[in-house]
Amino acid sequence: MRVLLVGGSGFLGTHLARALLAAGHEVAALSRRGAGQLAGVRYLAGNADRGQGLEAVRAADAVVYLAGIIREGEQTYEAVHVRGVRRVLEAMAAAGVRRIVHVSALGARPDAPSRYHASKARGEALVQASGLEWTIFRPGLIFGEGDAFFGGVLRDLVRLPLPFVPLVGAGGYPFRPVWAGDVAAATLQALQRPRTVGRRYDLVGPREYPYRELVLLVARTLGVRKPLWPLPVAFFALLARLPGAPLTRDQLLMLLEGNTADPGPLLADFELEHRPLELELPRILGAG
């Protein structure tokens, strides 16, 4: 099968491309950078929002839409999560390509407090109304080598030159992180299983953690022995208003909401390793 990964040169795209190549598929990756480091992948420059590079759809048997941003800057949620999806669906319809796997986000819904989740819901709605053969995955926090949350945000947080690790409020917000290898395996299996067409799956890991435990796990893995110090949510809300703040308003809203779901429906249709976070953290953090 010839698979086009839209937004395929980043963290998740690289994990998925490895799985597709190992299964014998041809892989092309379309991204704004148009470059990547994985041998065997054909990297293409393009911007789905602007319709650039979408002629590559004609050479594909299936498309996986991975493009996403967690904070706005040069790109916006509307451009990446909505207009980019619409352009790809239009290109697929024109080319007669029927199969799409759309990677959305756990928590996506029209009435979500965060603009990120609301935009992801609009992208999902476009896919569901497309008339194509779609499967939608909604992953929670994704961990693995190269991830920006555990290997970036939390690692930097526990290494701040403070006598404590700052915690957002009480830190009881529930999360069920999922391994990037399991996300890749589920996507690969979906492309091979017609019964997944027209289905939407929450993609979550084997265990639920409160946010404060995730922070503690990162700290212990790095050998950091500082106490957690809860700070008022209002402090972080004010901080999020500052230009260049490490935490945006949208990210704060998503943190306070938590991110978890029942893995039962996922495991009923897919064979996954369901690897726990503790096994990957040393590799992610360069501590093992």
C-alpha cells in the first residue's frame, strides 16, 4: 500500500513511518519543512492549508492526516486542524482516493473550553461528512522518544533552578498517556482492517495518573529530589497572558480538564502492546 502522511515529518509521523515501512508499505510524508531523517520515506514539501503539495494524494492508496499544533504562532488551529483537513479531503475526492485515517485529539468536542479541542472537533466533523472511508483516532498524551511533553515540558519543569517543583493547583487532573508505538500500531492495523471504517477510537494507555504523579515520575527518573509545591491556578492564568509564556491559556484549560478515557473499545479491535509510561521514561529523558 502507498501511504501519504500529511504532517508526517514530526514526532508521531516518524514513529508511524517506521511501522509502515517495517510492514512493507511505501511511505511519503508531506510537511511544511519537506524534510526528515528516516531512510525509505519520500519527504515532500507542502502546506495542506494552502493546498500546496496535495498532488501527492494522487499517488497514494491511503492518507493519514497527522498535522497538528499545540500552540498557535505562525500557524493557527483553524488553519491546521480545519482548513488543512478540508483541503486534503477535497484533494482525495478529486483523485478518487477513498481511505483516510485522521488523527485528532482526545477531548475534541464543539463545546470544549479550549480552542485547540474545538478546532479538532471541527476537523473530525469534516472527515465524518466526507463520504470517504474514514477512521478517526483520538489519542491522549503521547509519549515516546522525541516527544515534547515528557521529554520537553516536564523535563524542563523539574529542572528549573528552584528549591521545589511548581505544580499547577492541586495537580489531581487525570491523564492516561499512550505510547507512540501503540498509536503507530493502531494506525497501521486500521489501514489493514475494513471493520474499522466509520469508527472513532479513543487512543489511551494502560494506566491513569493524576498530573502530579506524572511530574513525580519525571523527577524521580532524572534523580531530582525536590518537593512539589502547589501554586494557585490563578497565578498560571495570569502567567499565560504574558507574551512568550511557557503555558498558554489553551494549554492551561486542557491541563485542568485532564485527558482520559476507557481503553476497552480500542483493545477490542486492535492488538497493542499497551506499553506503560514507566518503561519508556528513561529512554525519553536520556536517563537510561
